[in-house]
Amino acid sequence: MAQEASSSTSSKTISLKTGDGEIFEIEASAAKQMKTVQRLIDDLGDDITIPLHNVFSKELPKIIEYYKKDITGEITKDFEAEFVKDLNDDEVKVLFLAANYLDANKLFEFLSQNIADRLESKSVEYVRKYFGVENDFTPEEESKLREERAWSFRGIKEDE
Amino acid sequence: MADIVSTLPDAILCHILSFLETKQSVATTILSKRWKYLWRSVPVLDLGRSAVTDQNAYIRFIHFVYSVLLFRDPALPIQKFKLIFGYHIHQIVRPYYPMDTITKWVDFVVQRRVEYIDLHVDLHVGTEYLPKLPISILTCNTLVVLKLVCFNVVELFSPVALPSLKTLHLDNIMFPELRDFMLFLVGCPILEDLSTFDVAFDSEESLTCDEWKSFCLTNLTTADIDCYCNHFPLKAVHNVSSLRLQIDQENCRNDFIHTFHNLTKLDLFCSSLHYNWKMVIEVLKHCPKLQKLHLNEVELEEGLWTRNDDNENWVDPDFVPQCLSLHLRTCYISSFFGLHGTELMLAKYILKNAKVLQTMNIWNSGQPEIKQQLSSSPVASATCKLTVYYVP
């Protein structure tokens, strides 16, 4: 759903169109924090709707919510904890990829930390699943690597 | 989804790995062939909390760290080095003395242009013996953040030079003299965030040199200072906008409190508001632009404080501190012993004179009548909201 455009005449809003055709409004100062968007504005002008082919209507509102808080300087640890609290691992990944595509640095850094937090002390299989990695080592190669870096594998639980 | 993630370039995967402890990021070597060498490009050495309980565990640990240092991409700088290392001093004998090894690692990362060091070495022998701080840290010109816990800074033969340092957190650090600590601060000209806790000196000596009288960390915006254990020249931090301070009347010497021209937020911790109310008023007089005040009573020294309801009587200050008349919006008071004599008068005084006060919150134990007493006393600000919380 399109968000309400800002009623103040002094702050400009930019229209963003997601890959699945929905349009969202964002303040120009928030758009500036997303370097990809700013580059598109510089190239296409700020009056037309900016197309974002790789970002979709499921995640863009959340990103806009983050930057709305950012431009008023209200991002606190509590806000960030609340922001990711109900997101599952896949949702965080999608946001992360979107932040990367949009070159939205602050959100990107925060989500990198959050992904690392989710992976902390997890088993090797869990991390593989998370990144969608196929194990292409032979059992011999794998056990040799485990031996070489033995200290890394002490105390890390393995899935059954 | 998996396809998209696997198209992420190595640099981004390494970036995520840089938020993990090195132990785990090295373990990603077995995820797949693509991941085998990714850990070598992570510019962070985060050894987290490593406690060893015997010599064998210690040897395995140092073997691991040395192999990481050897195999990582030598062209890459090391941005961050973190180690919290604990052991009992009798568990590890020479030639494997840990501080020798750790000093070598510190020297290595300093040479690799490290920007962030967080180092804590706990010898489990109390404060009589603190390990020596690796001195290469003190002339690292790329260092931006430095956090040190439990070190002895030995006599410095060359000046401290930390031209990029913005954040300095010191906890349980021993200097030979106060002068050496001042020289340390002089070496951090662009410092923005300073925290000191339990910074001690082998010899107590007051600052008499004229050169220190005007010393100030001009770029400092945030400070967290513990004046309770040892003298700290507050003049050095008087430019800050946010200050957390542990202090008692006894720590205040003549001409001790300077004017904090930019201070808008103050968290003050003292052992008893009852005995320190005069100091609190003095402090308020020196913070003309203060907007947010939090007064905390804490037990700074166990068993030291016993309530003695005599001697301390409230006297109205000769003039109302400017911050109360013009700027104070928020006031929190956390009272350990409850508000009785002078501290109750202090709370009432603030309510009576703080013309733009929006919020006054009080936390105390017991005393259900407090809210009534305060609600019925004069309040300068019509929009002030008073809340009293009870802490069991």
C-alpha cells in the first residue's frame, strides 16, 4: 500500500516502485541514505517514480521504517532489537540483500551484525543451510581440514 | 533464495564473518570449496573470551592464533583485535609466559595498521600485580578505538602519540603518577569519548604544574569518569555534552568543579544524596545548559555509609542555578535509602525552581507518602509530570 506523502511542503518525497509494481513514498532526506536510490535520482530526476527492480513490496516498507527513524536520530539499541525481533532468518536475509542492493550502509551494517548474531555458536550444517551452501568436499578432505583447524571446532555443537 | 545468497561476492560474506569470533569464522573453512579460504580475508582478529585452565590448553590456543596470523592474507590490514584472556598465574610457566606472547600479537597488529583494540588480561591475582601494557599500543597512529582492562602502564620513555584515537575506555589501569596519565591524554588530541574506572597511581600527587591547569580535551563530547577511587582533573573534560560521574564530597578539592559549558546530560553517582546535597547544588551551578539530570545513590564502598540523621541541614542556595531556571527538562532521582531529610529538600528545591521541567521521576524503596509530599510542594513548571516508582 502506498504510504501517505509528507504533508510538509519543505520536505520533498520521492516515489519508489518495487519489482512487483507497488509504489511507496519516502522523504528525500531518507532516500539520500540509500546510495543506489540517490544515484537513480541524480540520473532520472526527483519528479519521476524511481524503479527498484530487485526490491519488493514485502521488504521495502520495513526499510523505509528504518530510515524514517534514522533521519530523526531516533535509532536506539531498543529500536533495533524490536526491529528484528519478529523476523525469521529468511526475512533478515531478504532485507540484507535489499540493503546491499540499495547501498544503504547503516542498515547493511546493522543486519550484518544481526546475521552474525544468529549464526553465533551454531553448527556447521546450520550455517551451510543458512547460506545455501552445498558441501563439495569429500569426507577425507573435510576431516583433514577439521584436523588442521582443530581448535576452531572445539565446543561447536553439531546437528544430529 | 539460496541462489541469490550464493551470488553475493566474497567481500560481503567476509564482512559478515568479521562480526563473528575468529574461532567461528575460521570454522567456515569446511562449508564448501568456495568458503575454504574466505576466513583469510577477514580483517578482524576477535579471540573473544579465552580462558585457559592449564598449560596444554594454553599451547593449543597460541598455536591456533599463530596459525591464523600466518595464513591470513598478508596484504590485508587488521582492523580489529580483541582478546579477553584469563588464566591463573601459577598455571603457566616460562618460557610460555602469556604476556610475552600477547605483546608479540599486539606488536603484529599495530604494524598491520589496526584501528580497534579491546584487550583484557586477567591474571586472577587481584590488583597487586597487573600485567604490563604492550607499549607499541601507545604510538599506534591508526588506532581509533582503545579499550583496556587490567594493565600497568610503566614509565614512558617516549611520548604517547595516538593522533587518530576517538574512543578510550580504561578500567583498572595503574600509572606511576597522575602526571603520566595526563601525558597519555595529551597524546590523544582528537578524543571524543573517554571512560575511566579504577584508574590508579602508584604515587598520589596533586597537579601543581601550570601546564595542566589549562589542559582540556577539546573534542570530547562524552565522558564517564570515576572520581571516587582517585583524583581526576575534571577541567580536562569540561567541554563534553554528556557526562557520567561517580563522585563524593570528599573527592572535591578546592576549585575542583569547572564550568561545563556544553553539558546537556548528566548522570551523577554518589554514595549518599543526604550528605552530598551541597556538592550536587555546586555541580548544578556549573552546568548552565543542563537539560537532563539523573541523580543516583549507590553503595560505592561496602558498609562505609551509615545513616546518621544529625548535622546535615538543608540551606537554600544563595542563587538558583541557571540550568534550573532555563533548561532542565528531565530529572530522575534514584534513591537507595529513600528520600528523607536533605535529599527530600533537594527534590523539592528542583521542583520549585525548574521552570521548564517536563518530567520528574523518582525511584525509591518504601515511602508511599513521598508522592503526596512532593505533589503538595510548589512546582515551577505547569507541565511537569511527577512519577514515583517503588523499588522493593
